[in-house]
Amino acid sequence: MTISTGALWIKNPLAIFASQGEDVSGGIVIHDGKIVELVAGGQQPTTAYDQTYDASRHVVLPGLINTHHHFYQTLTRAYPDALNKELFPWLKTLYPLWAGLEPEMLKVATTLAMAELMLSGCTLAADHHYLFPNGMEEAIDAQVEAVNTLGIRAMLTRGSMSLGEDDGGLPPQSTVQTEQQIIDDSERLIQRYHQRGEGATVQIALAPCSPFSVTPEIMKASALLAERNDVRLHTHLAETIDEETFCLQRFGMRTVDYLESVGWLSNRTWLAHGIHFDDDEIKRLGAAGVGICHCPTSNMMLASGIARVKELEAAGAPVGLGVDGSASNDGSNMIQEVRQALYLQRLRYGSSSVTHFDAYRWATEGSAKVLGRNDVGVIAVGMQADLALFTLDEMRFSGSHDPLAALLLCGAHKADRVMVAGQWTVVNGEIPGLDTQQLIADHSQMAKRLAEKLKNKTVV
Ligand SMILES: [Zn+2]
């Protein structure tokens, strides 16, 4: 599904977001899937190249990296009963619907969500899949297949829920698994799919869902398993005050104390949201190097709060961006999420303290660090050739002056070209070989079927 290239000079971009202070206005040279040379303005590459791509209409960014999503939720966007609610009632409305998920639905939802991300400039996406009702035992296997077909990189997290309603948790009992089932499947997936080292395409992480849907035992067992296999840990934390209250009542401690008590306060961990931390908690998270995935749209949609992103970064915590699941966004558009981050963070820190460069950094270098990667996220020699190219020829950009600022301020929503490891994965705003209309038709039909299942009460 990708078009291959040899040694390629991406020449004279309109603008480029590259390593600090370097003149890269002549473009970049790519060979063997990596960036091999940065070219100064008016210069020719010193590396031999056999192809040229004229980027004079393009703003070039490192490929955007999404660090938190729930791909399956694309099937339950704008669901009437879940509208206008905050996190806990929103979740309680949707859990019974989600309990009807089937393997084919997840596969199509994964393909659609990743396609959406790719068309908005994304080259690496994390998904947090924690629903394993009966019949969904091979959920992550189906996702790996979809990732490999599209050519994007993915961090697929093996989520889990082990604390059902019967035991004081939030999710329905039919959606939770035993500790043994979770650990066995996690181990199987790591052995089978986790790639290590530079240029990895598919990686696996362990991701118990949230304090209110898993037991401390599964948190501890996951941490030990991650340590033993050298993989990353992911969960939702400090998203809402309801969650903080739940932790105080059930565990007798605040969220970060809970995190520490189960062995997760480490640089192996990244957290979705990370909103309600006090000053001391920010210091501790920073010192431990815990990554934070900021999800501005989701946080606004559910009125959860505004993450203290600048303070977390200053304390030493890597900060990246995530669109979050498509029931709380309800889109999977990365470049739009960068704009949301810029504006929401300005609301907290003021307009002179948060620039478009900050927002780009979170979506690229920051997100790469959050996922534990040092081979992507920056345009520099030796890095993987993962790029997103945008044009400014729509009406919305007309009259703009600074191209890098215009891309965000005027509201870019689609990439013209995207490259992963030197291969074009998006060409002229389309994914080569993907029948988008058919995908939408299949996906819409499955979304309807999922809703019908709940209506007819055929979900166990
Ligand atoms: Zn989430």
C-alpha cells in the first residue's frame, strides 16, 4: 500500500519545523528510511540522491505522534444518550454499548481511526484497547493486522479491566477479566508482536484502564511484567475530581500516591490526561520521568479540567499529545489537536507563554519521548524519515504570512503528504490503495449494528 522511494531530496520547503537553530530551508535528504542530511538555504546536498521532491508549497513537520486513543470508540461518536455528560456518567452510559463489540467491528474501527490520523499528519499512534468481552480474545491481533496494512507505526497497548460493578468498580461485570487472563494474554502479545530498537513499527505496552476499573493487584502484576519484558506502562490518571475522590475513598490516598504504591512511578510509565496534580505531585512525576499525554479536546468535551502542561514539562516530565477516544473528541485529527493544545494551554498560562512552537514540540518530540522513542519526533540527521507535509492553498490560509504559525492559527485539517520510514503513506491527501468510501460504508454499518445490539438487548 506504499510507494517506495530511493535517495530523495525533499527540496526547498516553504517552511520546516526542524532541530533548534539550524538552517534547514534547503530541505532534507532521505536514504534507506532515515534522514541523512539537512540542507541549508540555497545549498545543494552533499549526499548523492537520485530523486527530488519539490516542497516549495509545503510546510514540513516531523510526523505527528498520537499518544492516546481508543480506536473502537469511532463506532460510538456523538451517541445521543452520552451527550452533555461528565466522565463517570458518560462512561456508565457507554459501557453497556461497548460491551457488544465484536472482532470485525474493532478491526474496521482501527483501520478507520488510523486512516483519519494518517490523513491529518500522523505517523505513529498509540491505542489503548481495554475491552475484551467474550469473543474478543484476539482483539490486539486484529489491530496488528490493520496497522501492517496501512503502513503507520503503532504502540498498541494491551488494556485491561478487572474491577467490575459487583466489586465496587465502574464497568459492567461482563467486560472485566481475571488477573490471570490479563497477564497471560499480555505476555503472549509481547512475545508475539513487540519490536525493539530503532525503526520499530509495532510495539506493545501494558495498560490497566484506570483506578476505578482495575484492582491494585493487576497494576502491580503489570508493572512487574513490564519490567521483566522491558515494555512500557500506560493508564488513565488524574482525569477528573470524581476519580480523585474514588481513590481517596477506596485506597485512602491521592492518585500519585496510589501510582507509587503499585510500583508505577517510573520513566516506564505514561499517563493519559494528568490534570489534577498538586505542586508536590508535579515535582515527583517530573523527577521520576513519568510521561503525560495531554488530551485537550477530550478534557474540554467532558469538562475535566486543564492539565498543568508547562509545569509538568519544567519538572522533567515528557509531555505529548493525544486525541483520546472518538467518543470524547469525537474526531481523530492530530493537526487539529495541536491547535486545541495551543489554545487550551494559553487559557492557563497566557498567550505570550505558549507559542505554536510549544504545541508542535508536544505533538512531535514530546510525544516520541512519552512513548519511549528516540528515533522519531525530530527532523535531524540519523532519525527515521517520518514526516508530515501540509500545503497552504485552501481559502482558510489565504492572506497568511508566517507559514508555520498559519498552519495552526488558520486551522489546518489535512496533510497533503505523509511519510513513514521513507515511504509515502499519504499522497495528495489520500492513502494509496485504501478505498475510503467502502471503509466508511462498512464502518457506519457496524456502528449501527452495535447500537442495535444494545437496543435489542442482545448484549450479555
Ligand atoms: Zn482515554
